[in-house]
Amino acid sequence: MPKVSPEHVQARREQILAGARRCFARWGYEGATVPRLEREIGLSHGAIFNYYRSKLDLFVELAARDHARFESVWEEHGFAALARVIAGEDPAWLSVYLEFHRLLRTDAKLAARWRRRAAEEPDEHGAWLDLERDAGRIRSDIPRETLFRFLHTLLDGLVLARTAGAELDVEPLVALVDELLQPQGKTRS
């Protein structure tokens, strides 16, 4: 194999991931066969799998990137920002998000890989809630884990609605959540 620059390697990886993302969004994980991946990416089997060992590696990498992106929006900007991001996502790709979570339950190999990967990452779940609570901007009379699960359930519902093709105005939901999170006795101005 000829020597290539790190920039070339990174650009090729991004090309492969972009095509794989389109293919998974169109066909789902099972339907994204190697020939379909080759056509969508525009590269041969050897060229693709020289950078990623398997279709599962592609799928996990895309899921990890989206997970990190969503987590970053949540931690840096909060629930409202993430709700807006999800409402603007491609419904076909969001269906892959749902498929990924289904496969985590049914595919032991995928679940094991995901657990290993998650164990390597810092556990910052709920850091935004902690910051907001410490600043007195959200209620503290409900256990943190309960609030975290409640908000995640709402976000998962948004994903489900978008995959079903619903066009969503998330602003009323964001306003309701904002009101529900208010510390008792406070109102937003």
C-alpha cells in the first residue's frame, strides 16, 4: 500500500462514513449490504474495509459520533438545544438511531462492543442538570436521575415522532419543559 498522509487517511475515513451513513439511512443496518455500501460510498470493498474492519465497525463509529454529538449539545446547551437539533434531523437517519438501540438489545456482539466503548468514556451524564441545579435554575425537589430519565424519554419520543415523518414545532414542548423544571416558587420572565 502506498504511503499516504494522515490528512488523506482522515479524508478517506470521512468519505466512507458519509456514504455509510446515507446507506444505513436508506436501507437500515441489515439492508446495507456490502454491494450497496460500495455503490453509496463509491469505493471498492477493499478500499472501504482497509479503513474499517467490518460493516459493524462502520455502524458503531457512526452511532458513537452521533451519541457524542448529541451528548455535547445536551451538556453544553441543555435540553432545549438538543430538542431543536433532533427536530431538525433527517428522519431516515433518526430511524437508524432507533435501529441501533434495538440492536443493542438483540445483538450480543454489538452490545458488548458498545459497553466496552462506553466504559472508556468519562461518565458525564446529567452534568448539565447538576450545573443548572447548582445555579438554582431548575428544581431540586425531584431526584436528579428521575429528571434525567424524564428528559431522555421526551427526547426519545421526539426521535420516534421524527422517524414517523412528523414535522415538529418543538417550541411548545421546550416551553412546557422549561416551566416544569422551574424551581418551586419561581417563574421565568
